[in-house]
Amino acid sequence: MQDDIRCAKDTGIEHLPSKSYGINQPWCVAAMIAADLLCLHGSLAKAEPKTLRNRLLHTAVRLVRGQRKRKITIPETWPWARELNAYFRTVFALVPP
């Protein structure tokens, strides 16, 4: 429980953007979704939020659109390429609400 709270604080729940409840409500929902990240597999599923930010934001990727699909290209030599490819395939397969 304490670890979940600490991870939630690292994903943005500690820094609310406004004093307005209407603005903070979607912020909290987005932060809790980021804290859960249900799409992650393998070692990324157990990684801390700071590690995830580092690995996701510092990855050299190329987004490609074609045939009404979104694709992502990650160099095979990247250390976490296999896990990130699985993550992005899962995210792109989600149906929009």
C-alpha cells in the first residue's frame, strides 16, 4: 500500500495543477492510470516510475502511419526494444472509448 502511494506521487498525483476540483479530477484519473500502466510486460511492469520515464522518453523511435494503422519502429540494438515493442503494440491495439 505504501509503495503504491509513493509510486502515485512520482507519477503526478502530488502536484495538482489547480485548486479547482473540476480541473484536478481528470488529472488524478490520468495520474492513477499512469501509476498502473496495465499494458506493461516483463521487467518494465516492475520498474519504478522514474525508470519508466527514463526508458520511454529516451528511446529513439520512429512513428509510422500507413494503411490506417499506427506503427512504431525501435532499433533492435536498443536494450529494452523487445519490451517496448510489446508495450506499444498493446497500446495501439486498444479501442478508443
